Amino acid sequence: MVIGLGSMIGAGVFVAFAPAARAAGTWLLVGLAVAATVAYANATASAQLASQYPTSGGTYVYGREQLGPWWGFVAGWGFVIGKTASCAAMALAFGAYVAPPGWERAAAVVAVLALAATSYRGVTRTARLTRIVVTVVLLALTVAVVTSLAGTTPTWSNLTLGDEAPGAYGVLQAAGLLFFAFAGYARIATLGEEVREPGRTIPRAIQLALGITVALYAVVAATLLAVLGSEGLADQVDPVAAAVESGTYAWASPVVRLGGAAATLGALLALMAGIGRTTLAMARAGDLPRWLAAVHPRYRVPHRAEVVLAGVVCVIVLTVDLRGAIGFSSFGVLVYYLVANLAAARQRSPYRRFPRALQALGAAGCTALALTLPLTSVLAGVGVLACGALLRGARGRGRRP
């Protein structure tokens, strides 16, 4: 549960609210509700599947088992490329919070290498460090909410829907951007080989982490709208700190910025743990080079996969910007959960725990949110998925006698 919280809390609070407000305006909370609904449907699908397949790989394994190898590949490839971009986004955000101008990318690379070394030593140490990070983030957000509301005169009428509705497209795009913040529960499902009683532990951890995160996001979003307004929120690079700095308790801003840095570190740590284990599962099945399937004899982690991941993320950090990384990541994550919902809909008793209507809702929601993302993100995502499929097809033909 802590790893899931560390993955979700941070991206939503410190990255996604401003562009979502730009898309939805005063309808931001409606977009948040849509994102939370789709996320809950996806969470139930992941929890149901994890109870049947408590193994590394998440939806990559679920898709293969329930739908076939190609569906599993699409899910796994979407997860790996999307979440690799998320790692770069979180690292760049960390650099922006803590480094002086001109040194942001260098700080991001240092963070990636340090957390890769932590993840290399196993899930127990990963969970312990994530617990510390989550505690710091929650304290910082509590300070931010209290000082923002106490230091200003909140305009609660900003929470009402404005006369100029952004339309379905604007609300759905905001929901798609906010969904980027809800994707942390996927990392819980990928740790099936490393927890006790995974059939019971993983479903409970997924639902608890998501429920806590939704409640927190709703409180923070309402505070930002009441203090900054939808237009002021849309214009901010760091809206949580801006809300604090707009009032009489601006001295609390460094605490909030420290929390933002800790949040990005927590998300980055959990992301790297999940991607390494999905890569392990794909390498075991031959969809990626098999030498990536090696597991460290002492720490029991896919150490080669994690070393390669750290190197790729460092390259992305040095070559792309934050906005491009987030847009590309959102598309890959939504494709991943689309396959999860389709796979969960095929499950039978005794593993079926939730009605198929939830999986239908999740699949439709993932499709709608993916298609309403910015056009460049959609085209880039489709292109990279197609390239991966072509390479897999070529590898398959090469293995034929």
C-alpha cells in the first residue's frame, strides 16, 4: 500500500493539477471525479487479476493468460515505455524543485542513480524508504492546505461550475491528465512474487492506496480552486507552493517545496521497482532479450533490468522536457489498463470478485481518455507501440525453423 501511495501522491498534487485546470477550468473537480471513477474500475480489474496471478509482470502476465501473447505484449510494452517516460518526468520535476537554474538535469540524473541503487537491494528496503517519503509528503500537504486556507480568504464560489463549460473534450482531457496521477496501484500488482499472501495482500493494498489518494486529491484540488481560482491555478508551475505564497503564511513555502521534492522521489522509486519487474516477466517470455530475466542471487531483484532502466531514464532526462514525458506516459498507461480491463472481463469463478460492468466501464474510460490526450502524445504513443509490435513480429519470424 505504501509503495502505491508513493507512486500516486506526488504526480497528481505537484504536476497534474495545473494543466488539468487549463483544460477543464472550473470543471476541474468534475474531471477529477471522472479520473477517479476510471481509476477505481481499473483498480478492481488489477486486484481481481492479481489474486489469480500473483507473479511479477502485472497486466503483461494477465493479458497473456487471459487474451493471448499479443495482448500481453501490448500491455507490457505500453507499461514499460509509458512508465519509463514517467520516471524521466519525476526526475525532471525533482530537479526543478531542488536544483539551481542550469543544474536541474544533473540533479535529476543523480536522483535516478541513487534510487536505482536502493531498488537494486530489494522490495523491503524500497518499501521502507517509500514509507518515509510518503510521511514527509503528507505532512507537507497538510501544512500547505492549512496555511493556504488560513492565510487567505478562500473564495468557495470557485468550486461551483462556471457558466462557460469546457465541453466533454475539455473535461475528458483533464481527466486523462489527472489519471497520470492515479496509476501507482499498477506497481503494487507487479510485486506479486515478493510479498506474503499475494492473493489477499495485493487486492487490499490496491483499493486502500487508491481510496486514500482520491480523498487527498479532492481536498487539495478544492483548496487550490478556492485560493487561486481556476485561471490562477492553470497559470502556475508549482500551484501548491503558489497557494501558500499567496497568503500571510508564505514562510511555509520551503516546507511545501521539500514535500514536492520528496513526492517526486517516492514516485520515481516505486516506478523503477515496477518497471524492472515487468521487464523481467517480458524477458522470461522472450518478448525482450532473455538476459534481462536474470535475478540477483542475494537481493532477489531483476538487477540487469534495473541497471538498463536507470541508463535509459538518464538518457531521456538529458534529452526531453517534462511536458513531453508526461503526455507520452499517459497514453502508454491508459493502453496498459485497457488490456487489464479486457483480461479481467474474461475471468471466471472463483477469482471473479467484481461485476463485469466495472471492467466495461474501465475499458471505455481508458479508450476515451487516451483519445482525448493532446494529439502529439497520441501520435507518438501509437507510433512507438507500432514499432514495438513490428520488432516483436520480426523476432518471431526469425525464431521459426
